[in-house]
Amino acid sequence: MNKFTPILLGLSLAVAGSSIAAAQQTASMPKVLQITREFIKPYKSGAAHDKTESAFITAMTKAKFPAYYLGLDSLSGKSRALFLTGYDSFADWEKDNTLVDKNPALAAELERASIADGELLDEVDSGVFVYSEDLSYRPHADISHARYMEVTEFHIRLGHDGDWHKLTKMYRDAQEKAGTSAHWASYQAAYGANDGTYLSISAEKSMADIDTGYGDDSKKFMAALGEDGMKQLDKLYGETVESANSQLFSINPKQSYVSPDMIKADPEFWKPKPAAKPAAVPAAPEKKTP
């Protein structure tokens, strides 16, 4: 195992995945997804965490490291940051690990950054997930204009994987029939999570898209299924799913190391120009004592 994997040193995806850049350019979903979670100490998020994370980005930019990752801030649940790194394969992940090992200067900078970042954190963990095309529905691979991500974690009852595929097909078919704006990428846990763990990830351009999902799309979906269809879906869901949990995150450009092409697609978001400094106010003339 590479000594600079995030789970060991909390490196905020210092060992990032180069193939996420390819995903951004070719609009294909990464086959392997590493998600590192940093649980932030109370009131240590915001500008303080942006500052420590910028050290990783500076180091990797300086080294021209061919690996990119996306940083998310929690808008629900415990205070935490997520870092998503995509790969075309596990072999590609290994190549990135090797690049860090062969660059002592970069490794040293990342270690210094991790120590500073660790002062703000309560806990760090990491999971690895593999893409499931059969369980996905119109996933948005190009996230250059996205601002939010919804992540739903499903825990499937052991021995019910076939039912999960059947349930998802029913759900997808109803969304297709209803003509909703629904979309998601599905990933199955490979490492770092219990068997039967699946993630559904949706990228949104605005919170108005979420309003649509809970409003018109929901009505269209239920109409497409009908009363009997809803009963069948609910029954199969109860028999198949042990638990589910949905969380909302905002994409943080200050904690993301993204490709030049992604920056060009929306430069005002990914690399905004520094705000102009306010003009100096001339000092008031000193009053003389009469």
C-alpha cells in the first residue's frame, strides 16, 4: 500500500486520480471512485479549511501532477468535506500512487500540508466504489457547471442484490415514462464500506433543480407508476433496502484540483479573479489648535 494514501495520512486526496481529467474531457463516468471524508472540528470549516486545503493544490500545481479531484462541503449532516477522485481502473490508481513515490519533493510538501490540515479535523476515512452502468440513469459526467451534489447511500439486505437490480429497473422505467429530469450515477462499494452498500450521485446546477425533483418530477413519476405500481414499488423497496440516507453537498472550487479544460468551461467559478482592493481613503487633515 502506498504510504501517502489519504486513509493513512489524511492527505485530502493527495494521491488523486488522473483519469477524472479524462472523464471531464470525454464525458464518460470514472469506473473506480475513491471518496475521502474529512470530518471537520466545530467552527473550523470555511476559510480556515480552504486555507489548509490550498496547500495541497499549490503543491500539486507546482509539480504539474496529472491527477485531479473534486472537493465538496456538507450542507446537511455532520460538518465534513468530501473529496472525489475518479480512475479508469485500479491499475491507473496505482500509477498515480507511484508518481508520488517517485517525487520526494512533492511527497514532502503533501506531508507538511497534511499535518496542518489535520489540526482542523476530528476524523478521516476513505471508501472505494465501482461504477454500475446498469443501475445508473442518464448520469452527468460533465460537471463543469455543477454547483451541488446529492449523495444517497443505500444499504441492501444481504442476498437481495437481484431484487435491488429489479427495483432500480422499475424506478428507471417509471422515470423514463414520466419524462422527468431525474439522473444519477450508481456506484457499488468495493472497499471501506459494508457489503451491499450502493451510492447514487446526482450533480445539480442549482437548488432550483432540487425543487423540480420534489415538485413536478415527483408528480409525473407517481402518475407514470399509478396506484398499483406505487404499491409494488413500495413493497419491493421494503423487502430489499435495509436503510437509506441522503445528503446534500456544495462543490467547493477552492478545495478542488481540476483540469485546465474544466477551468476553461467555467472560469468565473473554478478560478475567479481576485477582488479588487478598495481604494485607499485619504487621511483627514490634522486639525490645528487655535
